[in-house]
Amino acid sequence: MGGLQLKGLAQRFGLSQSYLSRAFKETAGMGLREYLLQLKIKRSKELLLDPSKSIKEIAYELGYTYPSHFSGMFKKRVGLSPTQHRENAGSLSSCADHDCSQKQLTIGQKLG
């Protein structure tokens, strides 16, 4: 996911960077960079559910050279650090057999 860039995509499809950028934004309603960041956030949330993967491993898997850049981007976008998100997601999954509606509401307010 980290290797996708406008220049490479434009070359691959035989289009100019400006045309591809404009067409993508008109079609998706956002720029390619923003779209890729949203994909990374979504994927990182999925990966954070696996406690066997370290934050560093997740950062590298998503194409970040420095795990601190991943953590900073995640916190800026989600409002929690990757570790905090993982802890909150873990506490929600442990509620599967219990009435945890209040816990989910509290965490939802933090995430929202």
C-alpha cells in the first residue's frame, strides 16, 4: 500500500499526473493521497486487532519507514494512539457475551 503514488499510477495507465489527479478527485470526491490515507487507517485498525503484531510491524506493513510517523498520523486521524485504539478495541471484543452497551457508548464517544 505504501508504494502507490500518483506518478507511478499515471505512468502505469499512460495518463498525465494532472489528468489522473483531477479525474480521481472528481470520481472519488477526494484526492488520491487522502484516499490512500483513509485506506491505511482502515487497514491499520484491522491489523491492530491482532495482538501478535507489534505497532512497528504494522507501520512497516503499511509502508511507513518510521513507526513514529505511522503513530503520529494515526493519532491525528483517529484521535487515539495505535496502542490506545488497540486497548479499546480489545475491551470491546471481550464484551461479546456481556451487556457492554455503556462501555461501547463511552468508547464510541472517544473515537467519534
